[in-house]
Amino acid sequence: MYINDILVPASNIQSLKAELEHVEEWAQTNYVYLKLNRAKSTEIAITGKRKPQVCNSSHLPGIKSVTVITILGVTITNYLSVSEPVTSIINKCAQSLYAIKLLRCQGMSED
């Protein structure tokens, strides 16, 4: 079993590496088979729309920095906007409707 998502408040950005090491140690101490999967982990810095992002590169080795992340089906952007997640949902719906239209044209019943 792997830990993929860890939330660290912006006030603790200086101690980010120590926070991550603490989580790894805690997992090893309390759960034999629980490990942090750095290959699947991502870092997102939540900023205001008017504030520039502090750093595009990751603060942690082996963990990539992103501007959009999906956790349990919920899409979060670095400036907490709803436009990108809504656009994504609309695009998925349009793709599904197009697939159904193609199937109907090729003889699929209405049921």
C-alpha cells in the first residue's frame, strides 16, 4: 500500500522536507507495508489568481510540481478556480455523447 497524497500548509513550506520525512517514518513505524510512492506523488502550491507562483520546480526530490491535481475525482487548480474542472467535465460529456451518436448511426438500438 502506498501513500500518494500529503497536504502541507503553506505556512510550513520551509519545513516541507522534514514534514515528508516525518510521514515516511510514521508509515514505516506504524504500518509495515505502507510506503510513500514518490513516483506517483505530486506537489501543488495553492496561490491567488493575482499572486505569481513562487516556484515552478518542486521543493522535494523525486516529486513533480503541477498546477492542476485530481484527488478522489475532485480537480483542484493552483488558484482554486472552477473553470478548468467544469471545462473538463463538459469535454468528457461531449465525448460520451459523440460515442453514443456513432453507435446509434451504426445500428445500436435505442434501448
